[in-house]
Amino acid sequence: MVALVLLLATGGGVATALFVIPRATQAVRAVSSATVHTDPDAAEADAAAESEGGSAGASAESGAGGSGEGAAEPEIPVGDQEEPRPVDPDDEIEQALAVVPSEKVKIPANDPIALDDVEVEVVDGPPPWIVHRLTPFETVDQIAHRYDVSPKTLRSWNGLAGQVDTLGPGTRLKLKARRVPPVRETFEYVVQPGDSWWSIAVAHAIDSRELRAANKGESPGLTAGQTIELWVDPVVFHWVQTDRRGADGGDLLATLRRGAVGVGRPESGRLINGVQIPAGEGWRRKVMAASYGTTYAVTNLVAALQQFRETSGAERPLLLGAMSRRHGGPLPGHRSHQTGREIDIRLPLTAEHPAWFPIKPWRVDYEVLWALVMALSDTGGVSVIFLDYELQKSLHEAALKLEVEEAVRRRIIQWPQGRGADKGLVRHADGHERHMQVRFRCGPQETECVSGGATAQ
């Protein structure tokens, strides 16, 4: 390979163009200063050509970050292949089937779990004082979320220091509840042949790591016939047991597992037994380690992606970035994405720009982007979409070209009402020039989820 660097002086300034030319296979092209200055794609296109459409066109650019924090966020990878799912060190333990005793032992079946109450009471009027007894692994913040009160206020009511979050099982907390879901109930469960920690946790909507920790013994594995203790959230468990949909006629939505729920706020929470975004026509998962979300969020995401594919006319697949890890929690490069309710989606490029080109405002296909925003809006499950304010102007122009009614434009786009305006589904957040960040609502069965509002974290 031969690299030719050409320096052009015009009006006192210097422009540099870099061309990588295969030796003896391509003639050197004559380049004028006018070419360099009138074609903003030229230099980048030539420099990226040697990568054969790989990651060269997706290198992180300097500037704002992707979650509103002003630090550079990992770029969504490009390319034809999905990233392989990395090995989770917990998988071997969680997925291992229960050992069946060599001697013939009769293993009793488990009776169906009968719940006393599965209704969530919303308090109308002055909130009553109630006392909550902590079950294993419940935290102070978690209980505040459960009863829809401020964690700071809950600590004040109980004389707890601001940093205290973990208390022993059985500890009593008093509080004025604005919402009263039924408390967790405990049951004994006899491990059956074919069970694993993961299958038991998913079937009962219990965090798999907490289930293992609560029942740890001499061996990390399970043995058929042993008895373990379950702490069940009645609302979530009832949902899992009564909303069992199977794959019907190839319906992708019907295959999504129930029971994946978020706990806490997007920037300080976790995800219980996250469900993975499925593979599908029209989109690619590019960060497999962080392709998990709540059942509610993933269901609405897939519904929107399917509608987008059917109605937009877009030929290229969308590139999906980070959502959450399987158990949620902190995600490198992000301050939020902790509860399985947010997804980054790379902005679509116009047809004349190769898919591996870096995202620039003049390369974005705003009519296709509008179709994606509307598909997300139509689900009713999205609370906010973060997109740079200057790009919203071009999105608004695309809506005008598509003859979208003014009332719809004002409902969807914050522009031109100011980047600080508390209006529009699409809101400004620094660092969202190359992708948009979609935040989904809390699902109706998520008893400890906090919406997080319309501010990027």
C-alpha cells in the first residue's frame, strides 16, 4: 500500500487529504483545493476505504458523550455481522442442570403456589402509615420505590443515615405509602430433575443471583430433591404464571419471556433476569453483552422495529447499540442503561452514503428517522427519545416535507421551542449527534421501577 499525503494552501489555511492507494492497481487521482473544500465526505471516505467497511468508519469522535454526561460514549459498531455474545462467568453455574441422585429416590412434586393477594393498591387521599418488614436482599431504596416514596424521606422517617441501604432481613421500616403492592411471600420448593438456578428463578420471577445467594450451601450446584427457599413478588409471579404465550405462527413478540423487570431509576438501578433483544429482519444487535432489557421495553422495541421495517421502506438494517447487561447495573461508558429500559440506535444514513461512514448531520436520512420515531411513538411505551437539538431541526423539516400535521409535529419534536423546553417526545441531550437514546416506560407489573423522567443521565 502507498499513502499519498497532499497539503493544499488556500487563503492562508491548510487542508490535508489522505489517500490510501493499492500499489500498482489504482492511478493516483489529481485533487484540487476546490475538491477538498466542497466535498466534506471526500477525505473521510478515502481514509476509511482501506478498512473494507469495517470499524474504521465508526471510531469515536471527540466531543460530547452519549448519555448526557459530556464524555465520549462507545460508538455503536458497524459491519455485517452481529458481535458474538461474550461468555458470562455465571452461566456455567446458573445453567447447570440439577444432579440426579444415583440411588432411586422419590422426588415429590411441588404444589402450585397459591397467592393471597396480587393487587396493587393506589392510595387516594392522605397516605397511611404502614410497617414493612424487610425480606432477604431488599434494600432501603428498593422499598422506597415499592411504596412510591422518596428514599431520602424514607431514611428520615426511620432515622437512617444517607449512605445506609442494606439492613438485615426482618428489619421494620415505617413509611407513608402512596402505593401498596402485596409484600413478598416465602415458599419452599423441591428441586426437580431438569431444573437449574436460572430456570427456577425465571419461572418464579426471582433474581437468579439472589436466589443462589439465599440458598448457598456446600456446593454451588443443585441436586434434585433438595429443598430451597423462594421469596416471591406476588404481582410479578402472577403475571408470569398467567400470561404464558407461546410461539404462534412465527410471531416474534409471542416468544418474548415474561418476568424481566427493572428495579430503581435508569441511572442507579438493576435488571431482574433480563430478556435479550431477539434477532430479527431489519435490525442487528451490535453490543451483545448489553442487549438485555425488561419484558415491557423489549416487547415495545420489537413492535416498533417490526412496524418500522414494514412502513419505512428502509433497505438497510438498523444498528442497535447498548441496552443493559443481563442483570443491569453500571454499564461502561454510560451513566444510565442500568434497568433495561433504554436502547441506543445508530442514526440511519441516506442511500448514497455507505453504512460504515461516520455519522454526520448532512448524511442522516431524516425521513427514515422520522418513520422510526413514529413507530416508537405508536407503541405507547416510550417516555422520551434523546436527540441533539440541531438534528431535531432537520427532523422537523423532514416532517414538513412528509406533510405531517402541525399538532403531530409539536407532540413529537421539541424543536423549535428551545432545547430546554419541557415539550415533545424527542428531547435534546448533549452527545446524541450520532445515535438516539430511547427510554421506555415502566411496565404495569414492575412494582419497584422508577420512570426517571425526561432528563438524560
